[in-house]
Amino acid sequence: MRSATQPPLAAMDLLGQRWMLRIVWELQPGPQGFLGLRRRMDNCSSSMLSVRLQRLQEAGVLVKREDKAYELTTAGTELATALEPLWQWSRERL
């Protein structure tokens, strides 16, 4: 049996949490401050958004810049690119 500490499973556990992929998707066009990101996140509470942003920073997916805007790292940009087929699939089917 696989351990949850294996990298692919750990990534799925992280990204499977509510709002994680949405945050990555919303940061794809470029850096955003907390309030701008919060406005784009529909029903995500400020406290939940803060927790999710912190987890994504710890995972190396995004960084908080000196101007307090959040920005995808190289790994985050690669993840956003990997989401493109999922976006296309959902547009065609949902």
C-alpha cells in the first residue's frame, strides 16, 4: 500500500483541498493582492483564503512578494499549465 507521504499522493492531497486549484487558476494571469484575489474567489472566506495561501506558499507553489501581492512560482506556473486540459475538458462537458 502506498504511503500518503509519497510525492504524487502528497500533491494530490494538497491540491485536492477545496480552493487550492482555484487559487492557482486565479493567479495564472499574474500577481494579485489578497483583496483582489478574495473578490475573485466567490464564497471563500478571508480566513480560509489565508490558510490556503499559506499552505500553497509552504508547498512552493506561490510566493508573497514585498508589495504583498501573491505570485505563482515556476512550479505554480507549471501547475497552472497542467490545469489547461482540465479547463478545456470542463468547458466541453459541463
